[in-house]
Amino acid sequence: MERGRLSALLRDLTQPDRVLLEWRTVDGWDYATIAFQLGIPRADLVKRMHRIRTDLRRKARALGADIAATMTV
């Protein structure tokens, strides 16, 4: 995917979703650490991260790109 389109998709995320994605994929925090930091159950965090990634993939496909390879679990 073109870097500009990926940047645009990430900018469209809400600030809290962008922070979660950054903590998980950029900083490498595990789900337990993030859930503890936020004071929420781990299962809720996993669901939220799944929703964020699914939404990003859907929007990327609508733009004619596939970012699945860049979205690691």
C-alpha cells in the first residue's frame, strides 16, 4: 500500500485507537500490559484491537489496497 494512503487511514483513527495500535504494533506491548495500563479486561482489549484492525483492512480494501501483511497480531 502506498505510504500516503496508509498514513491517511491511520490519521482517520480516533486518538485512543491510534494509541492502542501504536502500543501493540510499534512498541510491542503485550495485551496484558496494555489492559493493565488501561484498567480494562484483557478480553475487551483483544476485541477492540480486532475491531480496529478489521476496520483498517476494510477501509484499505475500499481504496484498492491490502494492508493485511502490515497488521500483525
